Amino acid sequence: MTALIANSGEGRYLEIGAGSGSIALTVLGKYDELVLTELSDIRVNELSQLFKNYSKVKVIQHDIENNDLDFPDCYFDTVVMVAVIEHLVDPKNALKELYRVLKP
């Protein structure tokens, strides 16, 4: 999957549940702006440290299942969510929100 993103990436990138940041590191040079979300304070802090020297990376604490994203409609060129959906109680609403912020 990262090969597909790395070959076609550009613009704005959103990753839900960025975990260790390994996917974001793979595509870092391909995007103008990267937004990484995590539910856990600990993960947010770890990601913030990992990407502290990259001004184009923003790390936010966010719960996709219970909160809308603070971005306008059609804002992101790429949305990635790996090994997250199976943990959601209501994935349909989360996917609707991701669809809202993803460019057609």
C-alpha cells in the first residue's frame, strides 16, 4: 500500500491512527502537508517528537469515531486508515467524515 501512496502522492495527506509514524515517514517527501491523528496522548507525544523537525507535519489527538475533523470539506488529497476500522463501534460515521474531507 505504501508503494501506491508513494508513487501517486501529492498535496495534503491525512492519516487516522498513525501509530508509530512508519507510513507517514515513507510518504513524507511526497506531500506538501501531512496531518497525523492518534487517540492516545502517549502516541501523540511520540509522533510529535518524531516529526518535530518537519514543519509540514501536524500531529493531533483525535477520535474519528466521536468527533468531526476540524478541516473543511474536500481538504485532503489522500486519506489513510490502516488497522483502525476494526476497532470502531460505528465505522459508518467515521467513513462518512473521511469522505467529507477527501477531495473527489
